[in-house]
Amino acid sequence: MIGRALRAQARSFAGDVVLLGMVAAALLMSLAVATSIPPDFAEAPAGVRSAFAEAFTVVLATYGAVLAAVYGSFRYTIDRRDGVIAQRLMMLPRWTIFVARMPTAALGGAIVALTVVVVGQIALNVSRGGATLDGATLDGATVASTLALGAVAGLWGMGLGVVVQVHLVALFVVSMSMSGALLLTMFWSSGAGYLPPLVMLRALGFDVSAMGIPPNDLLESSLALWATAGWVLAALLAGGAAFMKRDVGAETT
């Protein structure tokens, strides 16, 4: 049964219009961020350029995580709205449908997050006339961390989307769940570091001090990893419990 559910998800993923839309949004966001930097910044001192480049990558990764989470929620709420979930429930058990959605939510989230980071870096270099800023390069470690971040955020968004169910409400809830911590850093940086997406960034090796977390408030990488796992697991358990009990028929409004 689980194999059948996974094959159904794979077929739908091949023509995933939600993914196409989120990739388009990722492209636009990356271009907007990169082109907002003044061209004469390339003439700044090397130390300033290097520090900026590191922070720029973290900012892009954060935007990527937010869009990946939104993708994870939309992937479910649109299928529910269109009656896809109700249709599949006539053929497969609920638990198989829920579990089978996890790989596509993670994969789509990874693609969205990587798009933001890669396109943002390319756009930055192009806007600088082809001159790469010190440190503004993509290495294997950054790509791997970005893919993992997008996958984790996609699962987080999926869990919240299943709990919320309503499409537009999920957009607001998921976006706030990934941006609230960024606002909280201005008032309570030590607590904000435990919340998504900052704890996810820290767990995957990104320098969250660029997001306003003082060095003495940074979590240990191992603790951040456990906290990230806890957040994602909690979201998926809440989503799974809601999915098993609620009416998931198509919306009528």
C-alpha cells in the first residue's frame, strides 16, 4: 500500500504546478535581493565585502527556508481544496497517504531553497559586472546545507498545512512561523535562536550571527540539531493526528 501511495505522489510531483509557482517566486525573490545591492559595493574594502558575502548567503538561505515551508503547506492544502486527498482516501488508508507525502514535501522544499540561494548568488555576481565578491561562492557544503534546510522546512510546512487545512490561512500561519523568530531577535535573541528557521540554520551550519544572534547566545550545533528534529517531528505528529481524525474533503467555499 505504501508503495502504491508513493507512486501516486511521484506521478503528481512530475507535474507539480505548486512547485513551479514556488520556484518562480524563488527566482523573483533572489533577483530582488541581489539587485538591491548598490553596484559600487564591489569597491568596498575586502573585509567588508567578505563579511557581507557570508551574511548574504545566510539571508538567501533564510528566504529559501520560508518559501520551502510555504511550498510544503501548499502542496497539501491545494490537493485538499481540489479534492485530490478525498479521492485518494477512497483507494488508500489515511496513514499511507500522509507518509507518502513526506518525500515530495522534502524534495520540493529542497529544490525551492536551492533555487533561492543559487539564483541569488548568480544574480549578485552578474549585477556586479561578473566580479565575484569575496566569499560569495557556492561550495559543496553550502549546497548540501541548503538542500537539507529546504527539505526540513518543507516537512515543517507540510505538518502545519495539514493542521491548518485552509489554503490562504496556511500561507499566513506558515509564513509567520518562519519569520516570527527573525522579529523576536530584536527583543529576545537567546530565545529566538531556539525557533524556526534560526534553529534550522544553526543546525545545518549557517552562521546565524548574521541574523542578529550574538555569539554568546548561539546554540551548540548538536543542541540545534536536536531542537530542529523536535520541531519538525512535532509538526508532523500534529499534522498526522489531524489527518487521521478530521474530515479532509474538498473545500466548498
